[in-house]
Amino acid sequence: MKVRPVFYVLGWLLVGLSLAMFLPGFVALSEGDSENAYVFFSSAVLTTFFAGGLIISLRGYEARLDKRSSLLLIVLIWTVLPLFAALPIFFSEVTERSGVAALFEAVSGFTTSGVTLLTNLESQPKAILVWRAVLQWLGGFYTIVAATGIFVALGIGGMQLQFTAMPHGEGETLFKRIRQTGHALLRVYALLTLLCFVALIAAGMTSFDAFCHALSTISTGGFSTRDGSIGAFDNVLIELIIMIFMILGAINLALHWAAINGRWRSYAADPEVRYFLGCLAVLIILSGASIWVVGDLRLNWQTTRDTVFNSVSMLTTTGYWRGDIANLPLVTALMLLAAMLVGGGTGSTTGGFKQMRLFLLFKQALNELSNLTQPSGVFRLRYAGMTVKPEQSNAIWSVFVLFAFVLALLTVGLSISGVSFEQSVAMAISSLTNAGPTATMFFGDAQAFSDAPDLTKFIAMAGMITGRMEVLTLVTLLNPEFWRG
């Protein structure tokens, strides 16, 4: 395995992380918070020093990055970068100098999970709140680049079937292809963030709140500046804007790139967009019906707002909420948990199993039923005009089985760590789908992670990282043949 190019690229990613630390540092200076400004600038210098050593010593090896070493790069991105991202959180003392809590906050932010151990967010240093949002924004971008630039090239979990109108850089080295994809997607990602930021300011948010929520919304991360999340603002226009950009963040970013370049029909050409919007419509209708019938509540203006907003947030695995979701009927909570497990589109910032995989499994099941009634018939599995090869459908089934296995394993591990079974299931779903704290709130405990022992936090972090890496990546790296090949 070619390890040197992996650490060379990791060095440049750490440089980007260190540069990002200057933003909350300047925010702290503008607030007169010299202590936290020093923390962020010192953390940036330390990170740059470590990154510089990697870059200088390994210069010239980037062209040798191959498909096998790129898998190792993905693992290092989600394990090493949070260690450095946790430095300013640890030294700022918002987690009372708890290394586990600081690392948990960094992992949760960088994987766009949105689970926080901080309370009284309104009184927390603005520099820390900005840093959390920046981490989610960076993590969302790295997720998209990995899905579009690496997973497609490796054919992991059927990701090569995702619709993309972007050039793949055929004939180029893998490093150049990743860089080309990253540059193109970064412009789209930044533009959507800017539009969300401007729209939120126009709707009445302060520039600080708008900036943090714009970064967390586009990345479908869910970190808020208020303990009550978006519901704390109680503004219909803000909720509408947040919902629109959560949906945009849950759609394959390559489609937005195509639309900006004049190919608007790409949205209609990708069946996953139809699947996602259809699932969202069904979820809203069923959630509203269950609240009305089982919960014995009237579907007035307030409950309708809650239902629509929470349905969008859960399906996009963002984790924002409004209303009293802790007291939802059990059937409604189970539907929203199922929505988290499904998630949004491939090539997006969302977590979960992904719409494309779910509906390909559904289509394949229908083909198997048709074979029972017509044994001599030939039924091809097709997606977006392409015939799905047997090895591709097998890869999707493998992801499904492994996803379910890891979910069960996380649930057992969390239960052993001292958490109740109901909360273990909710925590496992929340972690593996990178869907935020709302899963635990369905069982009435918004601070389930905060009150949990360190072992629970470590297991949850492992789930968050596994969900971001894709379960097949982890299994591939654990295979001895991978290292010997």
C-alpha cells in the first residue's frame, strides 16, 4: 500500500483546518474575548506545524495516490482531523477541560451529526458556536467529495450508480480527479451557503445566527445557536428558508452543479430526486395523520408547522426541530426514526442508507416476486436508464446487511455501557445516520448523551465515524486481503 501520498494529502487537509481556525479566532477578538482568540490562534499554529511536517517531508508523492490508499485516506480524515479540531474546544474550557467531551463535540460536528454536550448555548462564547458550525460545513463538504470523487471511483456500495453530470477526469490520476471534483463542488457548496445566509438575514435573523445556521443547514448538520433549535426563533419565514435549504442539501450536489451550468433537466433525469420528494410527501402525510388519529391532537396551524418542519429535518438527517417532539405518539416517533435510517440522496451531505439504495432494493424485490409468477421471464434491474449489474446490486445488499448489523452492534454496545434499551436504539440510529440529538428526544431525554458515561460517548463516536465512512469502507479495511493485496 502507498502510505506516503495518503499522509501528504492529509497534511493539506490539516492546513485547511488550521486556516479555518482563524475565523472563530477573529470572532473572539471582535467580541473582546482575547482568551479564546489566543486558544484558536495557538491551535491553528500547532495544527499548521504538524501539517507542514507532513507536506514538506512527503512532497511529490501525491500523484501516487491509488484506489486502495484512498480508502485509508477516508479513515484518516474522519479520525485524525477531529483530534485537531477538538483542540480549541478543549482549551476553551467550555467542556470543563474534558478531553472526551471535547473530542465528542468535534466528531459530532465534523461528521455533521449535530449532537452536542453543551448547554445554555445562548451564553456560550460566540467563537465556539462559530467553530462548531464551521466544522459541520467542512465535514459536509468532505462527505460530498468522498462520495463523488472516491466512492464512485472505487465502486463502493453501488455509489457508481449515482447520477452525475460532472466530468470525472478520465485519464487523470486519482488525486487530480479528486481535486477537480472538489474545486467544482466547492463553488456550488459555497454559493448555496451564501444564498441561505442572505435569506436568513432577510427573514430577521442576526448576522451571527444566520451565519451559523447557514453553515449547519447546507451541511445538514443541525448545530444551532439556541437550546430550543429552530423552534426558539418562532418565525415561519425562517423555518421555510431552513426547510428549502435542508432539501437542497439533501440532493446530490452534482445536480446543483449541472443546473448552475444550464442543465436544469438533470433534476428530472435523476430518479433519486423523485424518490426523495415522494418519501418526504408520504412522511409528512403519515406523520400528520398519526398525530391526529393516535395522538388525538387537532391538526391546527401550529401542529402542521411542527409536522412539516420535523419531517423535513428527520429525512434529511439534519436534526433541527420545533415543537414538543418528546411527547409525540410512539407511531409518529417510529416513522421519523425510520426516515432517519433512509436519509437523503447519494452525493449529498446527508447520512442514512440513501434513497437510491432503498429503492433499488425495492425494485429488486419486485423483480424476484415477478420471477415467482413468471419463471421463464427476464427481468432487468434498471436505474436512471442504466442496467444494474449483478455485482452492483450485490454491493447494495451488502451495505444493507452491514448497515443493519452495525446498527444492532451499536445498540448492544450502548446497552452494555449502561443506557436503557430504548435510548440505546435511539442513540445508535442517531450516531450511525449522523442525524443529531432528536432521536433521543423521542424518549423524553434531550441530554441523553451529556449524562452518559465516557464509554457511551466513545461508542457513539465510533458510530458517527462509521456512518460517515460508509460501512463497506470499514469492512474493507478490516479485511486482511486488503492489506496483503
